[in-house]
Amino acid sequence: MRDFFYFYGMKRLILSVALFCLCAVSAFGAEADSLVQKNTPPAKVESPAPTPPKEESKPGGLLDALYPVDPDESIAAGHFQGGATLSLIQANTEDDALNVILGDIYEGEGYMFTVEVFGGYFIKDALAVGAHLGYTRTWFDIDFSLLEDIADVKQHRKYVSNGFFAQPFLKNYMKVLDSRNLYLFNETSVKVGYSYGISQTDDGEEMDKTRNKTWTIEAGLNPGLCIMVLNRFAFETSVGLLGLSTSVIDVEENGESHSRLVYNIVNFTINLLALDFSLVYFI
């Protein structure tokens, strides 16, 4: 019986020591983990790499590479432009006869007079709408001979005509340089004109009178150059690049016979004869 109690006491002692050791090891491990956490620096949180900025697309043409228009520039939105053109072409023959294909002009004089006013308003930067209004007068008086070597037909002719026209336009300026003194532009316009003329021919025996009425519609492009010579005062020159033209002419001869002539012109070439010069004032 003593052996039984002795064996039972030793078993409990060994079990108690084992439990004590297990608890000590657990406590020591928890304290060690706590010390490790205190001494370990906090982990760094890495932020995502910044997205590189997108590269701006480079201009791909002349219109995309234009410089911006400043609010106080002459071609800025809200400004006005206007001007006037006056031209006079006068000619006369000298003492010697002027040889032409079908005869000779012995004496002649004449002129062509044109006055024109125009104005426009800039509805947005570098874009103006407006109109040209003009009056033309043509007069000449000549003595000539037709087929002198064959029929020798001599005649005296007088001609006078008066015309009016209106020409609405859309004008686009282009600031290709960082300057307020030089601009390129293009004017797109439609011109409607009317003229009335009388021609009188006298061959010494009979006098003929011819009246004509002409309606003309023209549409075209006129690129040009604008140079600011003074503050708000500019010189502009342009040239006819291409155009469409339709004319209807009613002719009456001696108040009896009537005829009508209709012709169309399509021009895709640069017309140097249509070179235009004008002075423009910007407000």
C-alpha cells in the first residue's frame, strides 16, 4: 500500500513540474514576441509609382501651329475693320495709228473708274465677316478702220457703262509668326454685279446704237498678306487664286432686235491680273 501512495505522489509531482515548465515557456515566448515587436521598426508602405505625364501631341500642320491672338490685337473678336479703294485707269493713243489684228485705231481715249468701300466685324479671333460695295464707270471714244486693205471700213465708236456690285465675304486671318505686324489671310467671297452700257457706232452713213445689260455672279478665293504699317492701320494685298463666274448679257440693237449671251468661266489658276491693293483701318 505504501508503494502505491509513493508511486501516485511521484506521478503528481512529475505532472506538476511539467505543467509549470510549460507555463513558463509560454510566458517567456509571449514576452519575447512582445520585445521583438517593440524593437522591430514598422514596415514601410510603398506608394505606387507616379504616372508619367502624357506628352502633348505636336502640331501637325500650319493651321494647328498658329499663334494665339491676344485680346487687344487688331484681329481679336469684337473689333471692326474698314477701308476704301479708288482706282483710275486712263489711256489715249499717240499721233501714230495703233495696229490691231483686224485694222488700225487712229485716235482713241478712254478711262475706267472704280470706287469701293468695305467693312467687316470680327465674330471671333482672326475671323471677320463683311461686305464690299462698289461703283464702276467705263468710257471710251475711238476712231478706227477695219480691214483697211480689203474693205476699208472706217467707224467712230463711243461707249459708256455704269455698274454696281455687292460682295459679301468671310475673311480668315492666320498668325503664323509671333508678331502683331504681319498676318496671312484668305478671303472667300461671292460677288453680284449689275451694269448698264450704251454703244454708238457711226460710219458716216448710218448710226447704230446698242444697249446691254449684264448680270454677273462670281465666287472665289483671294489669299493675301496684311502688313500693319501704323497702329490700327494696315496695307493689304491679295491675288485671285480660283473662281467661278457666270454672266448673263442682254443686248438690244437699235431698239429692234434682242439677243442674250450666257457664259460660264471656271478658273483654277492664279490670276495675277486680279492683284488687289487696299488700305485697311482696324477699330
